[in-house]
Amino acid sequence: MNVLVVDDNEIVADSLAFLLECYGHRAVVAYDGETALTLLRTGAFELTFLDEHLPGIKGSAVALSLKESPVHPGPFVVSMTGDADSQEGVVRLFDVCLQKPFSSEALMQVIENARRGSDARCLLAA
């Protein structure tokens, strides 16, 4: 699965990308919302992990941009934040919201949900 990891904390982003690659996925990292939007416009990602508190453009603004100008096929979008209060009002923009720190089990469940969502989108398009 092609995955985009977006977090301004380089250690978090790089570590999550490394873990995803260990599970056999192709991971690309962005450290800000502008770069994430540029990469997402290519349509090359099936799954995107977005930190909410990014410099410049917040993760929810990136997700909103994807909703307003969809990329086909659109990625399964996961919010990840250490601030539970920041999720109020933006939950509808994401397929899943993960509270940091999250377990590897939670990560695997998100990947499985993304696979199912991707399969459903393929079936609908057929």
C-alpha cells in the first residue's frame, strides 16, 4: 500500500514511515501541510496519516482540501494527534482519528480498514 505520513515532528514521521515499510508498505514522508497537499494531488497514495498541528496548513485543512477538491482515487485519511480536544469539529473530515501515542495493533487495524475502504471504492468504480 502506498502511504503518506505527514507530521512536523521528524522523528515521529520517520519512525512511522519506517514501521510501515517494515510491514511491507511504501511510505513517503512530508513535514508540513503544503508539501502534503502537493504530494496528495498526484493521487499516488491509498492511505494518509495527517498530524493536526502542522506548520502553516493544519492537518484538518489538508483533509478539507481533499474533500473540496477530491483526488481520484482518494486516499483513506487518518488524523493523528496528541491533543484529543483538537479532534472536536474536524472528525468528519477523516476516515479514522488516532490518538498519539497509538499501539501497533491500532496501526494494523487502521491499515486493514483502509484496505477494506480501498476495496469498496474499487468495487464501486467497477
